[in-house]
Amino acid sequence: MPATETTTSTATGPARQGTAHRETAHREADHHETAGHRFTVGLLPLLAEADLLDSPAGWGALPTPAGAFRLEPVRPGRDLPLLTRWMNDPEVAAYWELAGAAVVTAAHLRAQLDGDGRSIPCLGLLDGTPMSYWEVYRADLDPLSRHYAARPHDTGIHLLIGDGTNRGRGLGTTLLRAVTELVFDNRPRCTRVIAEPDIRNTPSVSAFLASGFRYATEIELPGKRAALMIRERALRNLL
């Protein structure tokens, strides 16, 4: 977890011709027809996400012993109050260090949402109820890759369980298994899922171990000493 889931004018005569050319250029820049499909500038963030993370928005739900679980990309206008409340929970704040007013959480989300799609902040929904927060990211494109032997398409995850009533009963292990399976099912180029929980966060490290991750090494990251946890696609059927 961090110290660790997206506008006309009118004219006549000669001036009108120049305006028409500009309007045509704008339309061509905003709308592209390819093989019968229309893409608009508003889709560019989703296209970046699809290229870098194979679009978590479309991964669907996975059945678990606790209920149907799915990831839904964060919408700040809808989700910011809930996420701010979670970030101010003392157990969460101790490791995420995002306690404070909503602008603190908003800035953390905006850094991802305004990026190129290499990190997607998501809500984790269990039977339709938001109960956890996740960041799915390209570990091989992240500064983390300077601290371990990264492979192309390594996928990293950060998580927190938002409601204290859902902690301490093994739910973290169940959800980690679910999200890892979603990554492997939907990211065929990914051979490993990576995590780097704070080494002091014993419950988190234990949950990763119980969900099939192996402890690789201890690494020094900005703001924390972390346990590098790795789960291999090659071993998924043995766990």
C-alpha cells in the first residue's frame, strides 16, 4: 500500500471558407471512423486504460465465498466522500497517510485519473456494496520497477478494506484471491501480480501469503520498508 483504482461559429464570404476548414479539422480530430466504429476524444482515457491495463471496467464479477465481487473504476463526483471517510479511519491512515479533508484524497485520485492509464483507482464491490478500495497498476511502468527485477506487464495492486467490521475475519485473503484471478483472467500478457505492503503491516502481509503470494524480499521504498509479494500465473492452478 502506498506510504501504498477518469465543446461553433458562423461566417460569410471568404472568411467562412477558412472557418469551415477549421471546423472540419476539429470534427476530424474529435471523431474518427475506423471499420465502422466511432471514437471520440472522451474515449481516449479509456483507450489508454485498455492498452495499459486491459480495461478493469469490463472485467465483470467473480463469485467468492463471501459473495460476488467486482471492481468498478472510481468516479470522484460519486465516490469521494466515501473514500475520504475510509482514508480517515485510523487503521487505514496509519499506512496510507491520506487522512485529512476531501482535497487530500481528491489529489491522490487525480494523480491517477489525469495520468496515462497505468494506474486505475477502483472500488471493490461485494454483492453490489462498496467495501474496499483498490489500485491496479502497471508495476513494470511504475517507479517500483527500479527496486525489483520487473517483467513486462507485471501488474501491481494496492488495497484497503474500508469498513472495520469487514476486517479481521479473513475477507482480505478472499478478496486478494478474487482480484488476482480477475487480473489473470483479463490480462493474458500478465504473468505475475505484484504487491508491496508495508513490512510493519502484519495482517496485510499475512493476507497476501494466505492468498497464494510468496514473500520475495524486503525492499526500501520512499516512505516505507516493504515486503515484495509475488503471485505467479504459472502456479495459479496449484493454489
